[in-house]
Amino acid sequence: MLLKTMKERRFMYFMTPKTVLVSALLGALGGVAAMAQTNLSPLPAPSTPGPDFQEVYQILSTNLEGIKAAELDRAAAQGLVHQLEPRVSVAAAETSSNNAAPLAEARVFDNSFACFRVASVTSNLPAAFRAAYHKITETNKSKLKGLVLDLRFADGFDYAAAAKLADCFLSSDHALLDWQTGSAHATLKTDAITLPVAILVNARTAGAAEALAAVLRETDVGLILGSQTAGQASIFKEFPLRNGGKLRVAVAPVKFGAGKTLSGGVMPDIAINTSLDDERAYLQEPFKVLHPPPLAKMDAAAREAPDQPRLNEVELIREHHDGDDADEAPTRDAADKPAPPPAVADPALGRALDLLKGLAVVQPNRPG
């Protein structure tokens, strides 16, 4: 049931009689980017040509006070790599094992929304994801209503694994990825995961994780939240260096969907600005408030509504959906209700959960 136009595909979830309600939800959550741009234009050429490298090097080597040839060579190499990032990078000598778990965490929020945090897109990720998903669905008492795929800080260059994971969410044939040495299509199946999906990315989402995010959006599986990805979804070739490291060079682009080139990073549908340090901390404890508001503001908020809990966008939509009178202020008896669970402080995860909760009210499942 794929819709035909780019705009329709991007908002597939929301094509229901409740479109206005979901639009209001997204507006309250921060808004959706007009159109996600997966292919970014290259940086504009400078207005004046830069100096010749050999000329500058010769001048510095013979005139810069106190510089040694080895220091100048090292600076030149570092500057060259820096200017060509992320298409070129230097990898240190291998010091860690490749046996690290590809799935860092799998947990359930509010008894209805599963979150899977990917550490690295490697060959064993699809099997690890399927095992974790089946474990959650078998042990969770209530039926899942949505799924968060957290690709923040995820890397890896196994594009076949990225395609296999994307295939878990599709029930019909679709072109997925083409990575020069191979390609993949979704397979026909009756057990595809059709839950609404929110995909979290950031500036450290790299390589095959970027390709995974792009293809899930292209096939209408879910929306992307966060910040622009690293722009390293390419076919890389590694060249050994004399110091034991490796020079990683992008030698070919990765394509997704109907031949679209994935370059320059993936832009989110919903932009969320959070520092990388904060995001790392939230991954350890999503409920921890890293930046509490000043006490004066907290006291003022308490004085304005000391006994009235704030209704979030999801609750307002649910009440409207259930036929409550919009002109009457909702009343709450705190004594009759259990204490609410702790709120998720992680901005990206919290936004994703709110989005999924709203979708669960107006459109429980994505078409297969």
C-alpha cells in the first residue's frame, strides 16, 4: 500500500481521518522538517582559488622558525585528512575485539513501547535484534504499540546486515540497498513487524547505521528524529600506514531505494538539538534530569497549577479521540490515580515515545 508521492510517503502514518490531530501533535512536538534531504549538495567552491600546496609547503619548510621536516609532514597529512572528512579518515591500529554485542540494549517503556539501541551494524545484528524482539513480545503482558530504533552512536560498515534488519519491517518486495559488491531486496513474508517506528540518529550515527535509517524512511517504515548523521555511508577501502594505522578512503557511494545515492549525511524529519555529551549520559540513564530548571521557575510553575497535572499532547489527543467535550477543562482526581511513572528526560527518546503514543491512539498499526 505504498503511496506514490514523496510527500505522501513521508507522512504515510498520518493519512487517516485523524490527520489534523496528528499534525497538531507534531506541531507541539517541535514540527516535522518540510522534506528530509538525504542527499546534500557539496560545499560551494571558494570564490578565489586556494594557494598551491607544494608552494606553501616549500615556503614553510624553508622559512618557518623552529619547524622540523617530520613535524611539517605530519601537519600536512593531518590537514589533508581533516579537509576531506568524512570521506577520508585515519583508523588507529586494531586494539579491540570484534566480538562486542551489536545490540547494546533492549527495553520496554510504559509497558507498550520497545526500544532497541544498536551499538554497531555487524553481521550478527539482525539475529540479535530478532531474538531480542521475540523475547520482549513473548514476555510483555500487553501488546506492543510502537518501536524505537536508537541508532545514536551506532557505526559499522556491513550494509548486508543493515538490509537484513530493514527487511524485518517489510512484507513485500522493495529495493533496499546497493553497496557496489552486493545488493539486497526485501522479501515476501507474513511476519513483518508493522508497528509504528521512530528512528533516533545523531552526528555519530555512521556508515551502515546511516544507510539503515535512510532505507527505513524510504520504505515508509518510520520517521527519523535527532540531528544530521556523520555522512560516512560509503564503500571504504583501507590502506595500511607505516605507523600501524589505516587510511580509510571512500571509493564508491552506497545507493538505496530506486538508485538514490546516500551521501552527505541523513537529515532527520524532526530535528532535536542535544549535545553529544548529554546524549551519552542519557543512554546510560534516560530518566536522569541533567539540566534541572532553576528553583525560581519551578516554584512559579507550582504556584500556577499546584494541584493540576499538565496534560501532554498525547493525553489531549486521547481525550478528543474518546469524544470528550473540548470546551470543558479536563478534571483530575489525583487521589484516585497511582503515582505516574518517572518521565523520560532524554529529549530525543522522549519525543519519539510521545510521537508513538499519539500514533497508537489514532492509527495503531502501519499497513503491512
